[in-house]
Amino acid sequence: MTIEQSENVEVSKQELQIYDRQIRLWGMEAQTKLRNSKVLVIGGSQLGAEVAKTLSLAGVDEMHLVDHRFVENSEIGANFLYDASIDNTRLTKWVAAKNFLTNLNRNVKLFIVEDDILSKSDDEIESYVRGFTIVIVLDETYTRTAKLNAICHKHQIRFVAGAIYGWVGYAFFDFDGHSFLTKVEDPSSQGMTTLDDDHKNNSTAVVTVEDEQFEQKTYSYPTFSAAFNSDFSSKKAMRKCKRVIPTSYFLVKTMLRASMDSSLTGDIDKDIETLTPIWKEEVLDGNHTIEMQPVQPDKFDHLYPPEFSPTSACIGGIIGQEAIKTITEGKLPIRNIFIYSALDSTGIACDFPLS
């Protein structure tokens, strides 16, 4: 299973008309990079629909859509890519979505893979993903997500992960080794916040955009495992914890941990009993107070399906936006976790692990 990289193809006259408005926004060079990008999306959930829609409208060259699971009845009303007039339960998730996506942008080549790619060996997965511009995995377990990220990180393949847990969702970004336009700080300014030195190198020519100067810099990113296993025990980290760690982080981390050993059964009452001690441990490790958490175990049923559509739209939109940024090497994306909780109406970006 390999993906061949084609030669750089210019945007056609027909595509110029279709993408005219967004080219005015981010320029022809960026659109050309999108035109030559090959995107892998694993996971045909409601979140996957949001991501595929955004990248299709942006004008990527190829989207390879992977999911071996069949559509469930509960998904038919929630996933806007499905045609409700047919029996979608006889179709796998991306097959059910293909007609809508095809009509959304016929310039995008769609490839449907009805296979469980992540169940294959590391060598097979490595061989498959190396030809992609970006790999996006959605609504997967901690173990399978970390496995795929380790392979992508090794080869500096742009990587995004995300999941929806009822009313709460997260997005993780690993764009290690890739460059972005970074605002040039005035050297005479003292006390201004800048990125750590180990996060930047390889400066190139300075460009001016709307009276502000930017330069291309290459950044390092941590792996999925490193980001979600921050050590909060140092004195410096402890001082930061309550200020920089959102309470919704502990909900996400709890669900990820529970997915590692498949301890969740689907019986909500029993699962809440399993989740509660894990959540308490995460809260205390993060130097927060259990009693001060806005979401207590009596609301943990909100971490279960059906997925809250606004949460999927928010996380999916962020993933699509940041994917476009890294493909086009535009302005610096979010570093490196974004968490949205409709339970307390918060959307917060985190840079983990804490330094």
C-alpha cells in the first residue's frame, strides 16, 4: 500500500474561478500547495464529516478516506454527509458519504478504503502513510492514535488527531519539522513573549503582510504520548497548572486513559464508576482541586454519544483550519492541543508538555 507523489501541478483556469475568493484570502502559492496535497483521514464519524467537508472545499488534490465500520442508525440523522433516503446501515461510513463529498467538489479525487489500517503491522502502516502530506486520525483509542503518531513523527509527516466525547472534544497537532510564517518581533521590545529557542530555527527571508513582518521558521512538536503525559510535579509546572490547564483537559485525559485498556462497556452507570477514580487522579496530578471542577461525575453521562453537533463542528473546524495552515505553510498553527467543552462553553489551546 503506497501513495505515489505526483509532480507539482499548477491551479487550472477552471479552479481559479472556483477558488477565487479563498485565493484572495491566502494567495496563489498557498492554493497551489493545497492543489498538490494528499490527505489521509481515518475515521468516518460526524467529526470526520466536518474535517472532510472543510478540506474538500479548500481544494486538496486527493483525500483518502479510511473506515471499515458500517453506519449505525444513530448516525444517520447526525452526519450531514449521509443520504437519509437510503439504507445507510448497509454501507461503510465513507462509502455512505462519498456521493455528498463528490458533489461538494468534483476537483478532489476521493479514495475510499474499507479496511482497518491501524490493525496492520507497524511496517505496513509506515509504508502506507509515507506518501501523504498530512495524516488525520479521528475518534480512535489512545493506543492506536499514539502508534500512528509515532510512525508519522519519525518521518515528520504532518499529523492531527481528534475525538468527540459527547459534549467535549479535543484536537492534537504534530507538525514537527515543518515551517510557518512567524511574526518578526521588534528587537527593541523588551519583555515581549517569544517562543523558546528550541522551538525554532531555519529562518528564511522576511516578508511583509499588512505592515507586519513575517519570516519562515521551522518548529519542533512533541509526540501525542509526550503531550498527553505531561509531568506536572515540578515547582515551575505546579505554579502554572491552575492558570494554563483547563478543567476540560482532565475529562479528555480520563476518556483517553479509559480507552487504553478497553475498560468502558457502554453501560453508562458502570462506566461512570470506572471513570470517576481515573478522573480524580488526573485532577490531583494536575494540581487542581476536585471540589472546584465545574463538571463533576454526575455529569459524566454527557461524555457519551450522541455527539453534540456544535462540539463536532467546533473541533472539526479547528482541525480543518489548522490542517490548511500547515499544508500551505501559513501563519503558525495552534500548539499543540485544543479542547472544547460545551458543558462550560470553553475552547482553550494548550502547549503541552509544560516546560
